[in-house]
Amino acid sequence: MPIHLRAESGDYAPNVLCPGDPRRATYIAETFFDEGWRCVNDERGLLGYTGTFEGRPISVQTTGMGCPSSGIVFEELVMLGARRLVRVGTCGGLLDEMRMGDTVIGISATAEDETPLRLAQMDSYAPTATFTLAETAAGLAREHGGAAVHVGPILTSGVFYDPDPNTFARWKRAGHVAVEMEAAMMYTVAAVHRIESLAMMTVSDILGEDGATERISDDELKRGVDDMMLIACRAAVS
């Protein structure tokens, strides 16, 4: 039994959704899982649930915020038999054409937070999603026809309240479409252990090149998350 996910082999499905927020994990189980799901972990508030989605096994597990916290959870999920990790969270959008509640699919994740590089044991490393999983999610998003979907490279930051007003412009200049805090760690753990992974996020902030930030409303966020979650669930069990 791992230290932080106090569960046994078989308690988690091979396909695991990974939100940062424990309340989001509960919402996902209550809203998207079939009846009969169960709680498999509550250690340190890292809520985890296992059930089915459209009859197929699936779990959802809270990761907490940032690479160090999420990295522990990703590693322990692998110990418990996870073979496909799908991050479902929020991100700051960097594209001019983005709108609040849009969906982002990260095909790669620049590791500004150096924790993934420490795990990879390399000075420079390019963590990427599983292509077939990203392709499946993008196709499902087109079929669903809900929120606009943006596919591209994202940035994993270790600082939420960045004091540098030029940071967003630098990330955008290098072609990043969004910024978040866990994907590079997940992609690195997945690569090391030869499992599948994908990060999908709802745009919760629009980030300007001058450092300005516009925040989403609660209603817009719920609509965006619901759109993204349906796609994520179907991709996770595909």
C-alpha cells in the first residue's frame, strides 16, 4: 500500500482522471460516473473514487497543485495499476482568439518547474502527451461540438503569482497556447513508466502580454468543465 494513496491493487481502474481539486473529484464521480461508484482514498484530503463510465471502468483521483504534489500521486497511481492518466483541470489561455470556458489539449508541456527534469534525470527534456490519446480526444471534441478546442504545446509553471509582467509574452512568443501547473510532471512520470497520458483543461483565465489577467465566472467555468469532462471521460475509456 502506498503512503499517500491508502488503497490496494485493484481499487483503481486502469484509466484515471486526475483533477487538482478534491471537490472536483467528487463532482466528477457524482455527475459523470454510473451509479455504484465508491471512495477508494481520502488520505490527506486526496479524494479518489472508482466506478464506471458508460459501463467501462474508470477512476478519478485528486492530485493537489503543482509538480511535487501531483508527482507523488502519479507515481502511486502507477504502483496501484494505473495505465492511462488524463489530467482534467484549468489553465490560463495565451491565445488572442481564446474565450473563457474553451478546452485546451496539451500535446507537449514545457517544464518551467524543474521537478520533471529532476525525475527525468536530464538537463533538458520535452515531456509529451500520448499522441493516439490526444488524437482521440480532439476527434471526440469535434464530434461533441461544445466549447472551442485548442490543441498545442502548453507550459507547466511552478509559480502561480508570477511577479514578472513579461512572463506571459515570453511563453506566447514560443508558441505556447496555455499555462498550468501539473502536466509536465504527469507526462514525465508516464514516459518513465511507459504508460499513456494526456492533459485536458478548461480555460479559466485569459492572460495578456502585459501581465494582465481576466478571470472566468463560476457559471462559465461550470459550463466549460462539463464540456471538457464529457470528452475526457470518453477519451479515458476509449
